[in-house]
Amino acid sequence: MAKAYDSSNVFAKILRGEIPCKKVHETTYSLAFADINPLAPVHVLVIPKGAYVDFDDFADRASPEEMADYVKAIGDTAKIAGAADGGYRLLSNCGVNANQEVPHLHVHIFGGRHLGRMLKKDGD
């Protein structure tokens, strides 16, 4: 069952050209742009152009062409943004418990410095 997509979310507005973005890379099915509040020297978001809430929704409904394009766009964007040589982290928050803030699938690419542990262990 498809998840309800909120077409008023900020990424939908970026895709419609209602909100500007600093484009890093664009393909037929994907768009990558700089995060407006970067948490690392390289912080880029990669979104599919289709109306997908999160990875589960994307995996259930996206075409094979969209899936292949999105995965390649993420890798290509890391290279274009200069993160690939030193290493980078991919992050996609899915749902309330993961603190997904925008209900449109997006992957964060972080790089440009040592990023530390992935998550703190309980008690850290």
C-alpha cells in the first residue's frame, strides 16, 4: 500500500521550482543539491524526482529505471561534491523514530572531514 505523499513538503517545492536550491547534480529521475544547514564540509541531499515518502515507499513503487538512476546519482554526486576520495557517509532517515523531517525520500551525503562514530553506544 502506497504511503500518503504530502506534495507541500519542501523538497516537492524545490522540484517544482517554487524554492531555489544550489544544484550539485541532476539526472532524469534524481536531483542533488547542497543542504542549507550543512553539518559537514560536504553535505549534499539526493532526492528522487518522483513522489516517494521514504525508502520503503521507493522500494515498493519505483520503476527499475528510477531505482538504478537514484543509486547511480548518489555515487556520482559523492564524486562531484569531492567527498569520494576521502570517504563519506550516507544517511537516510525513514519515519518518526529515525527523525525524518521531510516526508520525501532523501539521502544525505556527508564528507570532507572525519565524521566520527556512526551512532553513540548506550552510555557514551
